[in-house]
Amino acid sequence: MRHAIATYTEIRPKREGQDRAFIHGTLVRVQDVAMLAEVQGRTPDQIIDAFPHLTLAQVHAALSYYFDHRSEIQDNLKNDEEFVEQLRKHRGPGVLERRLKSTAPGRQDDAVSS
């Protein structure tokens, strides 16, 4: 009897062109699942709550891939952070950041005259 082996991860370019590991057939990167587990301490069941279109098998496969390729994915995360920092330097603060700064407590513009 033959058994099919499901492939849950794939390498493909993300929007900016860099190759990343994704859960097959989705827009969810392996690093997204891994960070929910590693940084936020979420369990696979809690990760499914965050990504309800994923199966438990897909989450476990993503975590397995992450643990097998941890240093590569951490390097990818670092590169992504550097890319975002370069964009911020080039383009300046985004709309949300500007809006938050303009409504920050203690600004004279927000002071109420008595």
C-alpha cells in the first residue's frame, strides 16, 4: 500500500522578492507561525485561533520547519527588520505614526484653554 506524504510548506518569493517559507497554498509565512509560538508563547491550538483557515497539521509542519531552519529564519527576520528601518529612514514616519504623535498627551495643540 502506498501512502501520500502531504507537503505543508513551500519556498516562494514574498512581495519584496525575497524567498521565504510559507504554509503551502496560503499567504501565511512560517516565521509568522513561529513568532506566535516563540515570542508570544502561543500553543498550536491558539495559533489556529489566530489563523482559523489553517489546520493543526499545517501549524505543526510550520513549527517543525522553523525548528529545522531556525538560524535561517531568524536571519530573515533580521533582514526584514533592516528593510523596514531603511524604508522608514527613506520615507519618514507612516500615517499612523504621524497621527499618534499628533495626538500624544502633553502636546500644546491638544491643551484645553481655561
